[in-house]
Amino acid sequence: MARAPYKGARALNVMATRTSRFNPYWLLVAPAVLLVLALYVAPIVNVLLLSVTDPKPGLGNYVKIFESDTVANLIWRTIRLCLITTAAAVTLGYVVSYAMLHALSHVRRRMMSILLISFWISVLVRSFAWLMLLGHNGLINDLLIGLGLISEPLPLMRNELGVLIGMTEYMVPYAILPLLANMQGIDPRVTSASRSLGASSAQTFFRVFLPLTKPGIIAASLLVFISSLGFYVTPAILGGGKVQMIAEYISVQLLVTVRWGVAAMLATLMIASVLALMYVLNRFMKLSVVFGGVAR
């Protein structure tokens, strides 16, 4: 009988401990979590189910990746264009980031302002601007003909070249962010020490600075490639329907041919690829730093 009060007190302590572990702030986050589950997770799960149930249950839609030349060529074209875009955007972004790093403070602020403004311009507006520049009667062809360099307009659009130009221009700012964040994290005393030991500027850059920026290069490459996978407007406008990528093909399957299973299968492949690449990206650089945060 003497142990009863002790057991009761112990039970009360356990309940108090469990109550103290509950954070009341979760009640504030719960509506947002439920909203995300309802608006994002549930539709994605529905897409996954649709890819294996329409038009009939099974993996028939995924088999088309190996059996259908159209789907295989579509996937290969998308990967090829994204790789070329990644290489071009990261190269241009590296040059701009390096210039921003060594520019004067007021010049750097102006360059950063221009970079931020580029994010506010719609991809649709950019694509139509390139349409005016690259068309047969566009500014570039008119200028080249006026200078006597060519006798007839160059085919700069409705082909892969036009799509690559538009995609690269749009992706350069996304490459600059992780590259600049990585470069700003390099101690300038390292390059100063290299020069003080007798290394030339070229040797310092290629043997010291460039290897230190490898994480930024990898992060920028993955970020640009991931973003390029979902391009829809630019290939549709500058490609003129002749250069289809996965996103545009999914739209055709949904709205024209009404083959929802094939569209869901391609969407599932894109989701899986993006998640895998985002995991690899996070291994090299924190995602907050990639999107302009501060490394800690």
C-alpha cells in the first residue's frame, strides 16, 4: 500500500514529460502541412498511380521507353539539349561570377541588380524577344545582311539552335547564384599566397582557384540541368513545334491525344530524376546557398 503514491507520482511525471515534449508551435504549422499534402503530395501520388493503371494496370507505359522510338528519341533529345544548355550556361555564368567577384563594390551592386531583374522577366516575354531577334526578318539577320556578311537569312529559329539560345540565356542567372556564393566563400589569402610563392595569374587560377570552385560548378550544373528538364514555353515558341521536349510532349498527350497514362509515366520519370538530382546537389552544396542564402 505504501508504494501506491510513488507509482501515481511516477505516472504523473511520465505524462508531464510527454506533454512537455509536445511543441505547441506545431499547431501553427499544421494547416500549412495539410495544405501541402492536399495540393502537392496527393496529386503527385495520383500521377504515380495513373502511370501504372491507365489504360490498364501494369507497367505497359514504362515499357514504351524501350519499345517506342518516339518516346526514346524524345527522352534523348531532352537530355541532350539540357546537357548542352548546362555546359553553355555554367561557362557563361562562371565568367560573369568571376567578374562580379573582382569588380568594385558599386559595379558589383549594379551587376547584382541586373541579375535580380532578369528573374522578374517572364519566360514568355523572353521567348518572344528572341523570336524578334532570331527570325528571318529579325534584327540579327537584318544586321548581317546589311553588313554584307550573308546573302540570305540564317535559320536561327524553329530548330535546336534557337531553342538552345533561348534556354541558355534563361539559365545563366541560375548558374551565377551558386557559383558566386561558392567563389565568395574562398579565402582571398589563398590566391595571394599562391602569387607570393611565384605562381603566375594563370597558374593561380587553374591550380588554386578553379579546383576550389568545383563544388560551385557541380551545384550550378545540377541546378541548371534540373531546371532545364521542365522547359515548355521556350522550346514551343523558338522550336516552332519541330523541337519537342518532355514537357511539351506531356501537354500534347494530355490535351490532344488524351493518353494520360503515357503523360503520367513521363511526369513520373521527371519527378524521380529531379528528386535524385536534388539529392546529389544537396551533397555538394546546401540548397539554401544555391538559391542565394549564406553558407554556414
